Amino acid sequence: MTGFILWILESSLLVLMILGIRKVFQGKIHYSVVYVLWLVVLIRFLVPVNFIPSPFGIGDRFYHVASEMKNAEQSSASFYLEKHFKAQTTRHQGKIQKNKSKKTLSGEKKTAVQELTAENGRQTTAAESRSILMRMLQFVKGIPWTTVFIMVWGIGTVGIFCCFAWSNLHLLHRLSKNRQLLEYRGDVAVYSTNVLHTPCLYGIFHPAIYLPECLLEKERQGERIGEEETSQMILHEYVHYLHGDYIWSMFRMLMICAYWFDPFVWIAAASSKKDAELFCDETVLRLLGEEKRFQYGNLLIRIAGEHHRGAFRYSMMTMSRKGKELENRILAISNPQKYSKWTVLPLFITVGMAVLLTCSNSVGKTSGVADKAAADKKVMITASPGEAVNSTELIKKPVLKEKKQVKSESDMLSEKTTAAEEKKCQKLFKSYVLTFTKAVNSGNAGMLKSVVSEESAMYKQQSAIAKNYYKRGIREKVKGSRAVSVRRNGEREIQIDSKEEIKVFYADKSSRIVKQSYCYTCVKNKDKWIITAMQDIE
């Protein structure tokens, strides 16, 4: 989901860049080149992946900054929680020792007990409040946002597509009943109709040119529209056909259906349609000749039709509409430009830089690796009653200290252990790895009771992790697990250092091999060995 959001942001940024490039170079290069710029945007949205190997991706930089901010925030919160919890525990124990050691009158003892009870009540209330907040956050995180987005996107896409399909089929049905063949221009039929009020090229698979009957009636009455102007209208629409604008129009409709939630797609569709008209005018004037330039511009003004808000539903190319679009076209016709071929070079460089910045494939790789690395963190600390916080930094130093302590104690203790007990603990560790994997794949964390002490903090932590992985769609498969060292730490405790290889399957259908090492503490309880703790080995 993160990769898709970053891809949408990059694609929208590409639209903004193309709009800026279009604004800068418009009037300095041929409109055909300006129109081709939208092909870059179309390919970007048709191929929803980052496909150009480049270290300059904007999305990659954005993801790095967001990840660093998030990690810093989580690290600060973890250190604060640990410090706050230790301070509260020390203060609480100090008060208890102080009240125990005091030898006062019974009334003073009763007052001290009441104060201690009130303090415990306040601490319990604060812990309950934090626990409620954590449960609320877990509930929000537990919502399958990806599934919700896919459902909303699917409903919107199907709804808009049905609206477009019905509108075009209905208009084609009306035109088929109310049209009269006038002539053929190349392979394109020219019809007259009273359904439309402006000349246009319309049709999905077999486009045709439609001329409004109201304009032809004026021609017959000898008013404003003459035979030459009628020929210019037909030529304009036929040029649209030669440019393949009816195909471009269908692509615009499909992009709106698929990315209806992105306003930049709507902006790109509207802008590309305007550039199609400018390109068509440029081609028509080249075919007519410079002497017909003002006559053609005057024709566009006289036949201009109103702009309808629902015009984007139809795959038609109307000849002329009122408003700012017509004003820009008249200005382009009235002020012929002399273009320099050298302008294409800076344009090409600018477009290339825009593509490199917004189409780099490093986004997907970085976000995927970071998400997977975060998912592999299985070590947690208890910050306060009812709260669990992911932490890697908090355990690094304690683990090293404890490891040294274990080694010093193991040097002092006798290493006379039976092979049978060591073998039992090794089997227990391997059984835990398999059981945890089954708990992740099934969501049944209760099965961990068979290998992990139910009263230990490890059981609560690993149960929460197994349930969390299951909800997030993460699945695991054990590829290998072995004990690299076994240490006797007293008569009833054995520690095992492990090396494990786990294949992790993520919700986005990707997978990777995770190599990890842990120190497991096995304790003998009533002649039965069971795991009570695990620590990450760096």
C-alpha cells in the first residue's frame, strides 16, 4: 500500500511537471511536440510500476525522510516509556520500603497505607488509560485499509465506466436514428444531424464526422456559412481522424475511470484535449495556407458552442467551444510563430529529468525492504501494564551485558550436564520455532503454551506478535534452525544460541529469507523443560 501511495504521488508530480514544461515551451515549439508530451503521462499511468533504474527518485527520498522521522519518533517514545516505567517502579518500591521500615503509631501507619493505596490507584488509572489508548491504536491499525481502498476504488471505477458506456451508447443510438449521409472524406462518412450543435468527430470503432443541420440551413439560405467554410469544418474533423484523436479520447476516458480519485488525472485529460485542438488547428492551417488563417479563425468564433460539464463522458472531438480555450486558440492562430529546432534539445533534457525524478524503480525496492525489515522485529519490551512497544535499540546494551554475565557465570559453574538434557532443550527450541510459525499462519497463539511458559513475558509478547502477523497477512515457513551453542547456567537452566532461516511471505505476494539469531532460556519446572525467555543476538 505504501508503494502504491508513493507511486500515485510521483505520477501526480509528473503531471505537474508536464504542465510546467508545457507552459514554458508553448509557442516556442510545434504544438505536435506539446501534444506528444502527454504520451509520457499516459504511459506512466498505464504502467503502474517504477521501471527506470535511477537513484534520483523523489518518492525514494520522501520515503527515507518519512521512515527516519517515524523511527526517531518510535525510538524516543520507547526510551521515554522505559525511563518512565523504571522511575515509577523505583519510586514505588522506595515508598514501600520506607513505609515498611517505619515504626510509627498505628494511626500514622494507617495514614501511610492510605497514601500508598491512593498512589497505587493513580498509577493503575494511568496504566488503564494508556492501555485503552493502545487498544484504540491497535484497532485502527487492525482495519484492513488496503481492502477498504480496493473496494471503494472498484465501486467508483465500475460506476464511472457504466456511466460513460451508457452515455455513449445512448448518444450513438440517437445519432443512428437522426442523421443523413452527405459525402465521404477519405474513409470517413460525413453526416448531417440535428442532435448536435457543433461539428465534431464522434464514434468508438468507426468514427464519423457530424455537421449540425442548423449550420447547413444557414448555408442554404445564403447567410453566414458558405461552401468553403463547410469544407473547412469537414477538414478540421478529418484531421482529428488522421491524428487518431478519437483513440486518444478513449484513453482519456479509461484513465478517468481507473484513476477517478486523482484530480491530476482529470487535469491531464482536460489539458491534453486542449492541446489536441491546438495541434489540429496548426495542421489545418498548414493544409489551407497562410492566406486562410483569419478566415479559419473567424469560422471558429462563429460556430462556437457552449461547453457542457458532462462533455468528458463522450469520446468526441468538437470543433469549437466558447470560453478561455477558444480565446487561446484564436491567439495561436492570429500570431504565427517561428520555431527553432534547437528548442527541442532543452525540452528533451527537461522531460528526461522529470521522468528520472518520478519514474525511478528505487521506491518500490526501498519501501518493500523497509516494510519487511520492520515486520521481522520480534523483540519487544514491556513499558507499563497493558502496553507493549517494539524496540531494537533498547535491548542492545542490556543483551550485551547479560551475555557477558552469562559467560562469566558459565565459566564459574561446572559444565557437567547430561547429553539427554541438552538434547531435550535443543528439541524444545526447534519445537518452539515450528510452533511459532504455525501460530503465525493460523492466528492461534494459544498453541505456544506447549513450549513457552504461560506466566512469562515472552509468552505475552510472542502471542501478540503472532496475532499481529496473522492479521497483516504475513505467513512464515521454517527453512532451517540449529543450535550453535548450549550453556549450562545452573542445575535447572540451560541457554541455547540459535541460527534460524525463515521464509516470510507478505500480503503483497512478495517473500524473502530472514536470517536471525536468538538466545533462548530453558528452565526445568517439575521435571519438564520449558522456554521462559528469548533475546535477540546481534
